[in-house]
Amino acid sequence: MLKKFLQALLLCFVAIGCGSHNTPTLEKIQERGTLLVGTTGDYRPLSYKEPITGEYWGFCIDVAEEMAQELGVSARYVPTSWPTLSADVQAPELFDFAIGGITVTDARLQFMDMSEGYLCNGKTILCRQEDASKYQTLEDLNKPEVRVMVNPGGLNEKFARENLPSCTLIVFGKNEEIPFKVADGEADVMITEITEAPWYVRNNARLAAPLLDKPFTRGQIGILMRKGQGDLLKVVNAKIQEMKSNGKLKALHEKYGLVYGY
């Protein structure tokens, strides 16, 4: 059913585009034969680039592969970063959309488009196992003696600056290394998400995520793209709906140990 919808939508945009210099995104993707996907590759288990092989894996990578398959093309991953994400998305020569733990926010929707949410998210913390009982509220974190580490340019840093003005804030460039910094005692707490924290706890006995069941915020993760790509956005949203209906999205949650709904 979705294939027929895609074919009809593509034919419609091709017809509208005749005589115009603005080629619709779907037509460009079909002609290119690849879906260009921007991703940070630093966010286990959603989007991670293996340093040795260069291979990408994760929940959001699987979603991107589903999108590429729906379009009848292959996915090619383009590196981006949290500080440059918005600028990169709005540069049309870089990629068609960005994916990988990107929360739907009003601020992003002012300048870009986002798909409907396909994964629940919310701010939480990682800390050392022996400190789990010490950190139960924001007030417990908002103290000068508490060293809070975040990656730069994203919502983790924004949350910390807005809600923890009295903590000792440490901004560290490599998100995927911060849990190990906490475990090694170089920081006390990492501000992270309920999607990311359980993976590190399962894979490192020194870490704890004591507030997983009561996140500080609640939101949805979606696919980010520049405005003016209505044809692509329709297909992406239709595919997300299909994956929700046929159980594929729930199966991906189970594959990566993620919470399906709050």
C-alpha cells in the first residue's frame, strides 16, 4: 500500500516540477540511487559509528535503512555533529535528512521540519553505582561539588545550563566517551537520555541510572530535515505509521532494549 502511495506521490511531484528548476527531493533521491542520511554516530544504541570498521549501527540506523528500502535506494551515512546539526541539515548539498536521537522541539520546528515521533525520550542521568542513592532530584545535582559532564551543542548542554546553574559543568566533545569519564571518576554525573542510559548500565557494572523511571523531561525522537521537502516528509511519516501498525517499530525497541512508550 505504501509503495503505491510513494509511486503516486513521486509522479505528482514530477508533473508539478516540469518546467521548474526546483527538483523535488524524492526525484533527486531516486535519480541518485542513495538516501543521504546525516548522523552523529556517537549515540549508543541509536546511532554509533564503529571507529575501526567505520560501520554504523543502532536503532535509528535501522529506521533509516527502512526508509531507504521504502524508497528503493541504499542509505549512505554522512557525519555531522551536535553543534553543527542545524546548520548541516539546512545545507541542501549535505544530506536529505538527519537521524539519531534527535528530539522534536518547538525551536527546531521554527526553522526545520521533523517527522512524527517514533521513540519516546527524556532527560535522565548516569552516575557511578556507589553514588546512585545520592542523586534523586535536580536539587541533588545542582551543587558546586557535583561535576556534571555533557556533550557540546545539543539538548543535554541546554538542559544542564538551564536547570543546573550551580553545578560544576564540564563540556566534553565526545559524547560516547562521557560514560567512561563518569565511571573513572573524572565527572560525577552525565546528563543523558532514557534511550541511552540503559545501554551503558547493561555494559558497564560501574554505572547506574537511578532515575530512569522518572525522567526530568518527556519527548519524542524524530527525523530532522530542512523545510521545503514536503514530498519526503510525507513518505517518512507514512513509513513510521506503517512500522507502528505492523509491529516492526516495537520489534526494534525490543532488539535494542528500549522502552516502547512511557
